[in-house]
Amino acid sequence: MCGPGVVYQDVNGNFLAGWKRRKGPSGFSASTTAEEVTEGIDGTGLTAIVTGGSSGIGTETARVLALRGVHVVMGVRNMTAGREVKEAMVKGNPTAKIDAMELDLSSMASVRKFAEDFNSSGLPLSILINNAGVMATPFMLSKDNIELQFATNHLGHFLLTNLLLEKMKKTALESGREGRIVNVSSRRHQFSYCEGIRFDNINDPTGYNGLSAYGQSKLANILHANELSRRLKENGAEVTANSVHPGAVATDLFRHQSFVSGLIGLLGKYMIKNVQQGAATTCYVALHPQVKGVSGHYFADSNKVEASPQANDSELAKKLWNFSLNMIDRCTPVS
């Protein structure tokens, strides 16, 4: 038996604290990798979109899904980086089906263009992984004059999901395999602003805090998945929607927080997941048969866990849904 203070090494020589090795009801733990949670699963015939697929856990998620036979379309802001990642994946797995399409989630016009291009491609869609994000940025407005973290992490994914939903429903009906939507959230959703979502001050720099704004956007990810799940169940659609916390992972997300980056450098071996572990929960919820029919839940370490009371507030989720629709309407160009 290992206690929380005991440290072990895995086969790659990485140090693992005891808590990371404890398995939950699913049989997986914080130390489980994306390859391990999908071992033996055949994703042939499935098509997935992974936003932010050109870096961090998005790249690993795309790589592992492709390894399992899924046709992966990466939504990437930087097409040069996207092509390089695709080439590297195909080099490591010559049978991989991987494409890269341009997508800037902070721009509603870019989201609409991506969805239009994908919907006209003739490809089916079984899995949508809303993974891309920015973290703890200084106050900035997007091209649509929306606070950048809220625009990128929530609103862009909200619009993208809405624009691809009919394609997912159609694919599920024709293939007989349920569709799955996965919103990549964070434990930081518990540390939003006191009111949860600043509906009246979403674009106000007064009182802005980078980490609180990040928490707000991650809270929105869970509320979005929960309300979407409720609506899908109400409509009898064979599509599920869940949210996940990947864990603390040393990725480029921390580039705006020098203190956090330094802390990761100091404690990383003991407390921080590597990218392979960080992508595990997303891949588990996207592919594993244990999650079939499961919708409206929050996962961490490839197990169901409880989100915060605010994240489980159904009235707050409905209010955010309507608020998001109104914001998107204001971004829609007049024809």
C-alpha cells in the first residue's frame, strides 16, 4: 500500500506520488496515460474533431485517437504548426488519418468558416473535443470585442458545437453509434469570480483578474456541457455531452503565469502530469465503452467526480446558454 507521501518511479523513470497511482471505480488513475485508457478499443469508422490539436494535450489526444483508428480533424489556429504536427503523427503512424483545418476560436467568423467547411466536406462526425484554450491572459478583447478567455474557451466552442450538432445527430442515426461531445474544463472552475459568470461585466476590465477569468471560462465549459446534455436528452438525440478536468499538466497554457511556470519546474516531477497522462481523461470519455450513454457528468483522472455547486446549478446553466446565444447574435454579420 502506498500513502500520499510515498513517491515511486514508473517504467519511464518519472516520479509518481502515491495519490497519482490510486485507481478509481473505472480501473484507471491519475497516472494512467491516454494510450492505456484506450488500449484494445477500435475507433475505425469514427471521425473526431479536436480543437487545439497542434500543441499540448490536444496533440496527444489527436495522436491517440488516430492510433485507435479514428479519422481526426485538428482545428488549429496556426496551420504551419498544424501541418508539422500532422507530418510527425503520420511518420510515427503511417496508417493514421489526420487532417488540419484552420480555426481561431476567438473569432466567431473563423468558427463559422470552419463549421461551414467541415459540414460541406462530406465527412461524418462522431466525436467533438472542445479542447483549445488560453489561460490567465492579461485583459484583452477578441476580434469581436469579447473578453479573450471567455471568447476563446467558451463562446467559440459554444458556437462551434451548435453549428456541428445536426451533423453529429445525423451521423449517430446513420451509424448506430452514439456521438460524444467532450468539453475540456479545469479544476480552476471552482475559482471563478464570486458570482460565477459576470453576466453584466463580461467585457469590463474593472475588477478583471486573469486567473478568475480563466476559472469563469472553465465554469462555463461545464455549464455548457450540462445544459447541452439536458437538451439532447429532451430531444432523444443519440449524442452525449460531458466535461473533463485533465489535471495539472505542464503545457504552453502557463506561458502568461511566470510564477506558475517556475512552480511547475520545481515540483513538476511530483505533482504535475505529463502530456500523456493529461490527455487520458479526454480520450477515456471520448472512446471508452464504460462511458456509453453517460451524459451531463464531470470527469477527472478517468473517473466521474463532483464539480462545484455553481457548475451543477441548472438555472445558471440555462442563463449562460441564453446569454451565449445573445452574444453570438451580436457577432453575426448583417447580410
